[in-house]
Amino acid sequence: MMTTSLWATKLHAQTWAPKKNIPSGNFDGAAIFSAGGDIYMGGGLYTNAIMEYDTLANTWVSKTSMPGMLITTRAGASGFTINDTGYIAFGYDQDPITMGEIDLTDLWQYNKAGNSWVRKQDFPPVHWYKRLGTMFVANGKAYFPGGYDSGTASKQLWQYDPVTNAWSQKHDLPVGIYGALTFTLGSKGYLSFCDLDSGATNFVFEYDAVADTWTRKNDMPAPRRIGPAAFVIDGHAFAGLGSFYDGAIHVFNDLYLYNQAADSWTAVDTTPLIGTYITETVSMGNKAFVGGGKNINTGAYSKEWYEVTSAMFSGIADVSMPHRISCYPNPTTDAITITGAPDCKSGCSCNIINTCGSVVGHKIWTGGKIETNNIPPGHYLLELSAGTEKYVTVFEMR
């Protein structure tokens, strides 16, 4: 049976709130960034349109389309935010005559107040490898590791400094990579599920933006894949999702929590994104937004959109050092008796929580047996709240 702390992590990691669906189904391969508390999504295989998501009003509205070296689309672009200002870079378009793909090297900054775009310094084209590249932001600068061109994965790392509006090459990766997921913790950027020339891996690399050095970290304890995603909330990094092809497409909706200090990963419960891959994510301090992607069943772009709040992460902290209590009989078929509980004669809030994080039973408990015959078989967390203190135990219902 799982320990209480791991069980609690799984439960609280699933506090996802469905939001208003993405209004367009054309954002396959879109870029995403945040600015001024709102989210901007745009581009893709079929469009260069931009939509703004108002995180307070839960609404989507159209904004000025992406400009630049393109005709009608911008797929595979990189969106990022520095100092609350959004940027879009790279991607590719389709030549209307030859129908071939045109690689784009331009970089644009979005002016939220004026709903306009300002062109910044292009990426040096002689160093092109940004197809299927990735990026992260650390210490107020954007970093673009790896990429793919002419059948070769790149080791290069390029930095963009918005203050000087200049590009500079930094220390190469240990190996050529492309298509990795990325996240940032402090001054360090992380790459995982890296694709190499030899294929997909579950490798993890850490880049120290202060020392300009790369370090190989412990591998992800998960199957290799392409099109994964990651997000960070309140300093907690979560990674997973994606797909893998071995004659059939396998879609993952798993999620793993990274412990930076211990360089370890903990599996948490699956996400509500069923059958989708290549999802969009944006991290915004104490929350993240996740959605979109390709639906494996229909082949269409998924319009699902979720807000993941910090409640689940405070929940992890709350339950990782709880007051342990016990119950018997365990397993049970109809009722349990609590031992080691606080004085609840005045009433303690009692919640029974299933493995999806949903409260399936609630009462004000003053002592005595707790009936459980109205819940289905399975494993459950029982949580007592006495003031600011929490008391937990796990039991099995048969």
C-alpha cells in the first residue's frame, strides 16, 4: 500500500478546473505566452491568428495576427515571456508556389497596450537549427537549445537578451537534441524527454545560466515519448504527457513531480487530458494553464482548456507532514473507527477523498464510527481538520 505522503501528492495534484474552451480548432502547433496577466495563443499549421485569454473573465478574444516573414501560417513557433512581456520566434510557413516549408528566423515582441507587434533582432540565419527546437527563460534571458536541420540534431545553445536586443552563443549541449520539454527553476533550465539522432529518450539535462554549464541529471522514470509538456507552479515543476509511435500511437496523460534538491521524480496521478498530445502550457506564478493539442481519436485539435491552481501544491505541503492517525478495521466493508484523533467533541470536519482528488464523503465528526457503506470499493484518504491542523489516514473499502 502507498504511504500517506505519496497518496496525498497524487490526490492534490489533480485539482484541475475546466475553463472556457479554446474557440479555434486551427491552433495545431501553436505558440503560447503570457503578458499582463493574460494568455496569448496563436499560429499553427493552418493560421497566423492570435487569441487572448482573459484569465479573470474566462473569455477568449481575437487580437492582431502575427506579422513577419510568413504568408498565412506560423507553425512550430516558440512563445515566451520575459518581464511580463510576450515574444514569438521562429516556426515555419508554407510556400504557396512550391508548397515547400519555409523556415522562419524572425523574432517579435508583443505590445499588449497597443495590440501591436515590434520586430526585434532576427536569429543569425547562418546558425540555423531551430526547427523542432525548444526554449526556456532564466535570469531575464531566453535560451534556445538544440534543434533539427537536414537530418541532424544540434548541440548549440543560443541566448537572447531583450535588454541589448542581441543574440549570443553559449556552451554547447553534451549531445544534439530536439523536441524536448523544458521548465525553469530559479536560474536553472531543464530539458527532458530529449530526442536524439538515435530517437526519443527520457534523458534530463540541467543548464546553469549563471555558470553557463550543462549537467546530466537522473532520467525521467517514465516511457520515452515525443511532444511532452511541462509547467511550474509556486516553484514545483511537473512534466509528462506526450505520445510515442511504435506502429501504433500511444498517448500519455501521466504527470511527474520533480524534486530539484534531491534530483528525483515522483509520479502523480494522471491528468484529465485524455487522448491528447502536443498540448500547450503556460506557467503564471501560482497557477498554470494547460490544454489544446491533438486528439488521438479524432485527429482534430483539442479545444479543452484547464486552470491548474496552487491549491494542489499547498496541499502537497500540508499533507507531506500531517498528524498521522489510524483506523480499523482496514480494509473495511461498512464502517471504520478512528484512533489517535484529536478531541473532536465540538466537531471536526471529516472528508473522504478518492484517488481522483474528489471528496466523496463529508460530515462533522464528533467521535464514534464513520460509516463508509455508501462509497464504492477502492482506496481512500480520510482527512480530519481541527482548526488549522490536519489528521490523515488511508483505508481500503471492499
